[in-house]
Amino acid sequence: MCRPKRNLRAALPLTTVGWGVQEDTYDGTFHLHCEDVADVVSFAIFADTRLLPPDVLRECAGQIEAVTVEAAFNGQASSFLAGVDPTAPPESRGEP
């Protein structure tokens, strides 16, 4: 459902960032989980902070938020990464 711009702008200051439990056994570099939550955009980033420091992760989360808001305001906004063909087989995009 598309929300009025004033509602989205009003919601931006309500953005929250939290740091979860530190795990010494984390087995990935970076994972993004999009949560199915009514009336909000909710996602969680799991990352190895030895490889991706917290300030980089905060910037990444901010960019995800910016893209989400832009897409809400602009129906023509691209959701694809530059130079990535979303129709190509995963292995050709460097995915396993």
C-alpha cells in the first residue's frame, strides 16, 4: 500500500537501530533479513564486524532506508544494483 509522503517523512525520525547479541561463532560475512511486519519496513543485518565494522553497517542500513523511501515516493525508482543483471543465473552473478 502506498502511503502519503507526509506519513513517510513523519516516520523517518522514528527509525530505530539496535545491536543484538554478540556471537563468537557467527558463520557468515553479511546477511540481510527482511521481516514481514505490518505497516513498517523491518530488516535485520547480521554481519562479521571483524570484516564489516559497525559504522559501515550503520551506513548500509541508512542506504537501505533511503532506497526504500525513494521507492515509496517514486514509482519509477530502480530496485536493481548498477551493473547487475537480475535475470542472469545466480552463478553468473557470483552467487553459489
